[in-house]
Amino acid sequence: MDTHWLKLTGTKGAPRKRGRRRQNWLARLGQKLGLKRRRVAGRAVAKKAVASRPATGLGFRVARLVNPIALGAMALGLASCSFFFDYEPPGPEAFPIKGIDVSYYQEDIDWQKVRRSNTSFAWIKVTEGGDWSDPKFEQNWYEAAAAGVARGAYHFWYFCRPAQEQVSWFIEHVPYDPNALPPVLDMEWTASKTCPDRPSRATVLSEMKIWLDAIEAYYGKRPVIYTSVDFYRDRLRGAFPDYHMWVRSVRGHPMIRYGDLKWHFWQHTEDGRIAGIRGRVDRNVFYGTKGEWQEFLAGELKPED
């Protein structure tokens, strides 16, 4: 997402160790999206390797020792990773519900064209910390709704402001609208010159909880949490399992980047192009079917679903 002083990438982080939970996750995902199974033919590979070894002489005697070891390692490797290739991780194009997130950085937006470009939702930047607001928010907020784009507001967290100040600042700028998407709390590290602090996990989670509870109480909707790979790894892993999660992963699939996290929205590029917007825009997808999207809009889709 955009800050007023820095355009972030936020995609650092190494892939996590894969496990059986990920295998089950992939299986469910493949079934939901109707993907075809693609198994690794480990047995056929091993047979081919055996058939190609030398048949006579010293090479045959060495091969009798080496090939079983090599083939055993190959078989073990294929067996351990075959589940990963059972289903190809679906790209953004596989998800039917697509959206964007915007700020003043996109300047004037033609929301009618955006809607006709198969854009179902948009999150619009409104506030940052406790003293900065997006100058384009009000225009985007009302014009997106008039065009029929489901829209919500997002707040960019500032680590040098108390949570209650950031709650008040958000409420001051975002109208109450029962038809709006849930508010979003954007949690990511920044290279801020005015606030280089990186509070502890305990402090971060405590402050987040204050904001999340207060905003849910005011707007009547549980907020969505947006995060980047490095911030999730450093502070959020395992926290807030009962919240819908929106993840940034522009250089790899979230299944690889976030491991076993159950995510619900995926920001897959910061270089998107779409009719109605000059220049680049962040593009996103909703993890689910059209029916599940309607459940989400109605507040009936639970994070664990």
C-alpha cells in the first residue's frame, strides 16, 4: 500500500517449511477452483534411471552400489515434495472476484470505467497515524459507491502514535456506512525517518487490539488486517486467527510466502493497469467463490470458512 512518503515493496522473507497442513490446504484449494491433479511420477523416473545404468564391466559394479543410493535419495525427495505438486497454486486469474486499493497517488479516478473493468471492490486510503489524511479520500469514497464498486477505508498504522489517537483520527474521517466494506488496518514496516521505532510483538499486538476493538464497536464490522511478508514474520504470525487477513505477496504465491496462514485477500501486484486509472495501481483478489463473496459482503463469512 501507499504511504505519503514512501512507496513500499514489503515482500522480503524466505519461504517457510512445507508440511502436511499445506498439502491439505492445496487439496482444498484445488477442489474449490476445479484444478486438475498433477502427480509427480516418481516410480516412472526411478525405473527409467535403473534401465539406463551400465550393464557390464567396472561401470556395472560401481552402478550396483551407487544407483540404489541415488535412487533411494531421489525417491525420498520425490515422495517428500510430491504433495506440493499435487495442485498447481492458482494465480490471480483463477479467482473470480477482483479488486484494487487506491490513494491520492492514483490522482483522479474514473470509477465508472473501473467498475466496467471487472473490479468488484476497492479499499481506499483514508488516514495514517494520527495527523495525516488522504486528500482524495472523500472524492474516491463517494464516487466509488456511486459507480457500484463495493468500497471500504483503510488506515495505515504509525508506530509512534498511541492506538486511541489513531482510532479517533480514523473515525473523524470515515463516515458510518452500513453498506461499506469492513475497515482495514494496514500493518507493515516502513523506512520512516520520523518514526524508526519497531516495537515488540507484545506491544504491537496490544495496540492493534485496542484499534480493532474500538473500530469494530463503532462501525459494527470486524476489521480486516492487511500485512506484508516481513511484518507478518516478525510480529503477526499466529495472532488474530479470528480476523480476515489481506496479504501482500507480489513476488510469490501467498501459500509459499505465508506458509499455513489462512488468508482471504491477496494483493498480487503493485504494477497493475486498469481502465479509469492513469498509471499503476495495486491489484487484489478475494480468495473464494462468487457465492462466498456475497457471504462476506453480508458479514456471514467467518475467517475459518
